Amino acid sequence: MSKFSSVFEAFLEEQKKSAAGQRLEMLKKDLTGTKKLLEVVAWPALRTLDGVQLEHEFVSSSGVRIYIDAYYEPLRLALECDGYAAHGENLTRDRFSFERMRIRSAALQGYRYFPFSYDELDKKPEMCQRALFELLGRYESPLDSALRTLPVYEREVLRLGWSRNGRPFAEVRECLLIGDDGARSLLRKLVQKELIQPIGSGVQRYHSYKLTDMADNYLL
């Protein structure tokens, strides 16, 4: 098994743990195309799967549940892999109309729809990679590019601190919509990396933090 295959299998299992209902059923189907999409395009460009969700669900204005193969949350990027047999040879008129509605619904909700064919991924991987690199270059600021080397929640904490213009911050749980244990674990990791430091003299618990000079390597 290749290194990426091991990464993908572990990633898929984590995705299943947080899924339910129809999304979980989608994750149990054959995801060969999605794996190819991540391996050829997303992984080389992002260097991480943090911030990626498989079979991301959203609801159209008409109430239809729609699923995106791989959704990159920081840029609201909808990555898709379309096989010719499923989307070409056997495409009915109704299915063709549904696909058009699906793309419109994604646009209306602010997704950046970015599809690839399986043949492109298989035969022209460098071209596909260049396309995503170009997109990232257009929509990411230098700050985004530097922060992308950190896990997604860690970089969002640095964004929070940066937005305070040097003032202390403490709203990690509320901003990231995570629980107390998750917020404390996240803050401990950033303290260990010397990217934030606690304010105050508490031994067991601190109530506010500030960015360190080392965080400037990511923010400036």
C-alpha cells in the first residue's frame, strides 16, 4: 500500500466517524474517483487533508440534498471527479438537467465549483495540479499560503489573534464552534509550538492568550 493510500484510508475512517445518515452511506460507496482526486490534485497542492471534508452535504433552494466529492472549507472549494460512464455515456435528459441544477445551487451558496474528469486525473495529472495551484494563487493571500502549513484549527486561532491587533484573545471555542476540551487541547498545542503564550499567572488554567514573535513567521 502506498503512503497516500494509508493516509487516505485513515482519513476516510475519521470522516465516517463524524458522518451519519445519507452522508455516511455515500462514504461507504466506491470512492475510487475521490481518492484519485485527492492524490493527484489536492494532496500535492495543499500538503494536508486538514480542512477537507468528503461527501460534503448541502441543500438546494428546492430542498434537494446535494453532495460534493471533496470540499475544502477554507476556500469553500468544491472539488469533483466525474467519470465519463456516469456523467457522459449513460446521461439521461433528467440527469443532465439535475447536474445543471446542482452546479447552479453550488454557485448560489458561494461554493467555488472545480470539477475534473477521471481521465484528466489519470492521463494529465500535471495539468490538473497546475490548475489547482493557479486557483490557490488567485484566492489565497500570502497570509493564507503561510498558514496552510499548519493544521486548519491552529491557523484559525492565529487568524483570531492577528485580528486583535496585539490585544489578548480568548474566544477560541466560540469562533471555532468546538467544545471546552477541544479548545484547551488546541491552545496547549499552540503554546507548545511557541506560537501563542498565556497571559496571567494561573497554574492550572489561563483565560487569555497573545501571539508570540514566532507567530510572525506565519503572519508577516
